[in-house]
Amino acid sequence: MALPSRILLWKLVLLQSSAVLLHSGSSVPAAAGSSVVSESAVSWAAGARAVLRCQSPRMVWTQDRLHDRQRVLHWDLRGPGGGPARRLLDLYSAGEQRVYEVRDRGRLELSASAFDDGNFSLLIRAVEETDAGLYTCNLHHHYCHLYESLAVRLEVTDGPPATPAYWDGEKEVLAVARGAPALLTCVNRGHVWTDRHVEEAQQVVHWDRQPPGVPHDRADRLLDLYGSGERRAYGPLFLRDRVAVGADAFERGDFSLRIEPLEVADEGTYSCHLHHHYCGLHERRVFHLTVAEPHAEPPPRGSPGNGSSHSGAPGPDPTLARGHNVINVIVPESRAHFFQQLGYVLATLLLFILLLVTVLLAARRRRGGYEYSDQKSGNSKGKDVNLAEFAVAAGDQMLYGSEDIQLDYKNNILKERAELAHSPLPAKYIDLDKGFRKENCK
């Protein structure tokens, strides 16, 4: 028994060093964005009750009241001659293990911590001739609706095999001598199959609304629903009080949105996002809602239109729908817009400063002119004007008149004319005594 024990120990070490994962698309983490599973256009009249259906049984929390997540492991065997496969044993995530045939009890073993460490390998203590065939390791997650499978072929030889294990292109083939232990490897350490995550904290439902003309990435959040029971409401006040989702949404898997009463301003695109991070569920359902005008009701028999009443009060106009005027303003987020607005502000501020400086300089110059005129008028009043100061010396004029101007003339005639022009006139002699004598004689 020393050799089989060594072989078993070697296989266990090999199992811990290299894990063979199950091939399944469901175990791959979901993409960040939700996949659109349905898109529809709906229409109601204003004032009616609108119901946007959003249902998924995979989001039902009460399916797993025992909190064991209903995970089950099955090992099946199909003989070399074909035929239907027979069930060997089951292992539940709660810890219960069941072996179907009596002869396999004590020979077939599974790890008790399989759903903790993800090691679902099957150990056969002593291989018999009837153990040869195709083994399948089946993992079922009834809560998340996941089904994964891995196949391993076992061949029983009379002596030590030349090739203990090889890959045939589709599955692993294991050759074991009769009476030796065999370890059929099946490892899946995905978080769905282990107890490493809290499920109720990873169930989220969102309802978004896009007003007409607004893209999906700018949608407004209306509601947030969590599997733990927490709820958050967003959106405009006129719409927040009229939308609701059932209180038992996670118990029935029904997250339909009710809008009552419906108004014209409620038109737009509504999106229901279902996220189950534990199960890898990410779905989105889109509804294009249009609101029609309310149907005009015929006037009653007692109305003025039928001539049976003479009341002059006009009735309400049925064509006017009750609603709210909503203006969607999209503010650009580029830096160029910010610098453009900043330039406008700085230019306006600079223009104001220049205007203020101009006004101050003009006021200062005008004030200086007034002071100069006052000073000049004060000086003229306080000083007597002496006409003697403005007397001009006659000698200067005579000196200028008697000054000879040396000019070069072509002939003597021009020279004489110039001298006559510059020479002073002969002084006129006035005899004052003569006039005085004439008066005395008279």
C-alpha cells in the first residue's frame, strides 16, 4: 500500500498547485454595462395610470430562504458501452452528502469544504474494473440559474500505465491501475460557488428617465432599490410623488414602475436596470413612453351646449392637458467655454476701468481750469496798471530808423530809391511862439 499512498499524495499536491477550472460563460464577470434585453414603445393618455413592466425571476430573493443559495454538485458515470448515465453521489452547499449505491459508500469521497474552497474533485479509493467510463462533474446553481459541467474519462489497466494522464483535445483522460486510488479533478473557485460574498448586498435595481432629446449617458436617476430593503428616490419633485414600485418587488421579482396620474411632461425614455452582482446578472429594459391628449368627453345633458341651460359660465377646455413646462438645459463641460466666459468678464471689467479713469481725468482738468481763472482775476483786481511801464523808448525807434542797411544793388537808381525809403522823414518844425504872439496881438 506504500505505492498507492505515494501516488495519492502526489496527485493531491498536483491538485493544489494547478487548478482545472470549469468552462462556462456564466462564471465570467459581467461587463460594466448592462445588456438591453427588451425595448418597447408604450403610450397612455394623460391622467391615466401607466405601468412599465420589468420582471425577472432571477432577482427573487425569497427563493433562497435557507441562505444556502441552492448549490448542488452531482457526479455521474456513463459506462464504456454507452447507455444512460447513473448518479453516483450528490453534495449540497448546506453540507449534506448523499451516495446512491451501497457499494460506493466508503469508496467515493468528496471534500467537506468543497463549497468553501471550490475543490469538487472525486476520490476513488480502490479502482475496480466497473469504474471505467466517462465521469461528469455537474454544478447546479438553482438560485442563479447556472449549470456547469466538466468531463473526465477513467481507464482501468492491469498494471502501471505508461501515461497516467493526458488530454485528448476535449477532456482529461486518466489511466489508473486496478486497486490503486484515482483522483478525478474538478475545481471551480468562482465566487458564485463559494461563500466569499454577501448576496443580499449585491442586488440592485435602478430606474432612469431620459427626457426627449437627452442621450442615455445623461439620464436622470429616479429610483434605487436594494435587496437589503433600502430605497432611494431621485428626480424632479413633480414626478417623484407619482412614481412607485411594489414593496415586495424582490419577493416576486416584479420591479414594474407605476406612474399615476400620467402627465404630458412625463414623456421620455425610461430604463429598468437589473444588477445581480453575485449571479452575474446585468440586464436593461427600455421603454419609450409617449403621452397622448386626454379624450374629450361629450358635454352633459344639462350643459349650455345642449341648450337646456342658460348658464353663461364657460366650462374647462378639455383640449388643455395638465402638465408642467420642463426646459432641459445642457451645460457644456469643455474648458474652452469656461475661458470664453472668463474673457467676456475681464473685457467688461477693463472697459469699466478705462471709462472710470477717463471721467476722473476730465474732472481733474476742469477743476484745474477753474482755479487758474480765479487766480488770474484776483491778480488783476489787486494791482494798479501803470501806463508808464508800457512806454516805448523813442530812441530805439530812431536807432532802428537810422540804421543803414547794406544791400547790394545792380545800379545806382535802385540804391537811391532804397536809401530814400529807409531814410527818416525830415522833422517838421512847429513854432509855438508864433501862435502865441498872434493871440497876444489880437
